[in-house]
Amino acid sequence: MFKKDGQLIVIALGGNAFLQKGEKGTVEEQWKNVYVAAKEIVGLIKRGYKVVVTHGNGPQVGNVMEWIEALKDKIPPLTMDIAGAMTQGWIGYMLQQAIQNVLIEEGLDHHYRAVTLINQVIVKKDDPAWNNPTKYVGPYYYNEEEIEKLKKERGWVIKPDPRGGYRRVVASPDVVDNVEKEAIKLLYENDFIVIASGGGGIPVVADEIGRLEGREAVIDKDLGGQLLASVVDADIFIILTDVEGAYINYGKPDQKLLKELKVSEAKKLLEQGIFGAGSMGPKVKAAIRFAEKTGKPAYIGHLYKLQDILEGKSGTKILPD
Ligand code: ADP
Ligand code: MG
């Protein structure tokens, strides 16, 4: 059983846990990648940690949106919140089975189980992000008539994509609360490895009496991950990705890994814009928020170096001031 005093780690898995650069994304490739992540996660269990896992869904939700639009004349289209729920099921299923199988191989399955939760995250009805949608989603359009029809009939905002053509854009609002947080706590306290808040969580808004309704939006998985980590009382938040951590002069010959940063130092660097806007930036921002809100450390590092990150041999550690 989990050690009573075992610390809780929330792990946020990046895209490379499912799809490596240069891969097509076949089912075989996905399983191969998921097993690598599952072994890392079970490694934490062996060291006495409790673990809650979250993950991104960018490429997967992109695929689902493409399928929906490609078949829209045959099957009525679904909304993005439903597409998000589908990816939580897809990726959650794979992680849950892989973790369970690794637990069996390690002889740990009598004590631990893995389970996935369909998980909603509350966003504000009046978030300023609604007035400025920035995230490109779904297929590319080139035909003006079709674009006008989509705007009129489906109320979409469509903008030229810098990569060419036109695409739908949706908002990326801030996160307020994790709806299923009590269930996640109950599960991890009872020896479940919980997979939650996939793709940052399914965006929903709440009315005056708390009834929920889905919204078509993209939640940043690092932002949703830090919310998850703080509402389930994580001791440590770790964002795993495909680089060693946050660098100064990233990609240049003199790039340097930032090994340890206080929140105030990290904020200054973030303001200087040295971290990629849609990539490393949100990770540093999420790590800052977690450390600031909880007084506990957050780490950013490479998926394959999880144990080294915890031993301080790899990754970027962000600490409260
Ligand atoms: P994930 O799927 O894990 O969220 P992202 O592609 O969103 O992955 O973010 C990781 C990427 O951030 C790295 O592969 C790297 O190319 C990019 N990046 C941008 N700026 C930096 C920086 N200053 N230090 C490290 N990586 C950076
Ligand atoms: Mg990312």
C-alpha cells in the first residue's frame, strides 16, 4: 500500500509521451511511447510516491476535429468539449492499461490500480480570452464561400493561419477549478494511480447554482496541470517534455540549462520572452503559479530523466521565493 507519509507527485506528460518527432502516430507507435511513460510512472510508485498523472491532447484532439469535419455530411458534427472528452478516454485508456500491465510485471498489482477520470475544468464566462480567440483548431480551409458559410451557420471565428489557408480559432481561457477534485483525492488516497485533467481538462462554465455546460475552447495542459496539482494537494508538480528543462539562449550554441530558479527570477525571465510562447512559456508560467500558490517546488524536465529530476541531477527546479 502507499506509504501514509508518501509524497504526492502530479506528473504532466507532454506530447512525446504519445508521439515522437518524425512518427506518423500509428497505434503501435502510440503504445510503444505510452509504455515508456508507464514505466517511469511505476518507477515513482516503487520509490514510495503517490502519483496523479495528466497529459496533453493537442495532436489527438486535432485528429478528432479533422474526422468530425471530414464526415460532417454523413454524421452530425460534435462539439470541441466532446472531442476533448474523447481524447481523455483514448489517452487515459492507453495509460491506464500500460501502467496496470507494468504494475503486474513488477508484482505491484495487488496494491495498486490505475484509473482514468473524465475530468471537467471550470472556466469563467467573462474571461477576456473569449473576445480574443487565438488557438487554431481543425482542418484548413481555402474556399471563401465555404468559410463564409461556416462563419454564418456555425458561428465560428475563422482567421488566416500563418502556415497557410484559413482555420477556425478558439479561445484559451484561464482555469478556475477542477470539478472532480474530490474524486481524484479519494482515488489516490486509496492506492489508485489517477489519470486526470487530460488536455488541460474539458472546459465548462457554471451557472448561479453550479450547473455545468461545456464550452468550445482549448485549455493549456500545463495550466490545467498546475490547477490539478494544487487542488489535490500535491507536494511536487513535474512537467515532463522533450527537453532537459528551460534554457537561456535556447537553440543557440551558448544555450544554458536553468537548474534552479526562484519564482521572482523565473517571472523576470518569462517577461523577457526567452521561453517559447506556445511551448516552454506555459510550462514556466504553470510552474511559477504552482510554487507561488502552494509554497512547494515545481520541476520541468525530460520524460526519460524523471528519476534524475527528483534527485536534482537534471531539469529545471522552480522554488517559492
Ligand atoms: P509538450 O508537448 O511537452 O508540451 P512543447 O513542444 O509544447 O512540448 O514544449 C517543449 C518545447 O519547448 C521544446 O521542444 C523546445 O523546442 C521549446 N522551447 C522553447 N523555448 C525554450 C527554452 N527557452 N528552453 C527550452 N525549450 C524551449
Ligand atoms: Mg505544449
